[in-house]
Amino acid sequence: MIAKRHTRSAVSAAQKGFTLLEVLIAVAIFSVVSLASFTIFDTVLRGDETSKVRSEQQNNLQRAFLLMERDFTQITKRTMRINGETATEDFIQTSDDSFVADEQAIAFVRNGWTNPGLLLPRGDLQSVAYRLVDGTLERLHYNFVDAVVGQEPRVRPLISKVKSVEFEYYDGQKWQEKWDGNTLPQAIAIEIDTEEYGMIRRQFLVAGDPVNTSIKQ
């Protein structure tokens, strides 16, 4: 009889299980651990996404400045004709033109446009412009320097989230905001005010005209 009672007590203890309080505590602990794990995972994902966005923005900046350096350092003394109109007198255009919408833009002709063996139906000169449109810095070019009536330029977005773009020109003695005449400056600077990185300034040497240092008597 005593052995049977011990056996029944052992079976009852084994079948007792968890109480409701224990189950609730276990569920609460699991919820806290799950929430903490999800928060960490979400933070890692957001950080990775932000890192990718910033990396892409930096790559865009580098590509844009490489394009600018290639274009500005190869400016040539060549006027351009837009929509079949009379060729302009200035080598560098900054306003009052259908190719250049406002003062936050610049247009010119560059040489060195790759055309091995002249296999393509064009020369090695290229009319180029940079302008700011709706917060995006764009590069424009025509396939031919002297565009015919109705020909639209090819547009390539370079940098987004841009507040303003300004150009300065170095004449060999000082920087100036305007450039007029049928000569080329010694250097061109571009200042880009971006939302992400603030003000960025780059200066590019230009094969400009020699400085006239003669003193008038």
C-alpha cells in the first residue's frame, strides 16, 4: 500500500505542469527578448541603408567632379550655334541663351571628345553645359557643336539635393563672378551648396589666355 501511494504521488507531481503565472512570465520574457532583437535588427538595417545612400551620394559627387575636370580642362576657343541661330561671340556662356537657362549655369565647347578613327558621324568637339534644375545639377551636351533647329540636348543628372550653384573665373590676378569677352580665364571655380554636405568648392585650371601685366602710362 505504501509503495502504491508513493507511485501515485510521483505521477501526480509529474503531471502537474506550469501554473498560469509561470506561463505569463515566460511569455513576457519572450516578448521582451523578441522586441529587443527586432530593434537591434531594424537599427542594423537602417544603418546599412543609410550607409549605402551616403556611399552612392559620394560616388555621384566624385563622378560629377571627374566629368567637370575633364570638361573644364579641355575648354577650347570655339563659339557655338544654338537652334540654327547666329554663333555667339563669347567662348563661355552664362545666361541669355536657350542652352543656358539662368545664371546658375555655364556653357562652352570642349575638345578631346573620343572618336577613334572618326568612326562616328561627328567630330571630336563637344558643346557642354552645366545647369541647376529643380535642385539637380545636370550636364547637357549636343552631338554636334552647332545644333540645328529643334535639336534637343542630351541631359545627364549628376548631383541631387543642390540648393545653389555659382561659378567664378580667375583672370590670372583675381577671381570674378562674371566673364565677358572672347578670351578664356586661367581657371574656373564652381561652388555647389548641397543639403547633405554643405558648400563644396572645386577649382579647375583652364588653358586660358596669358595675363596682360603691362602697365598703362
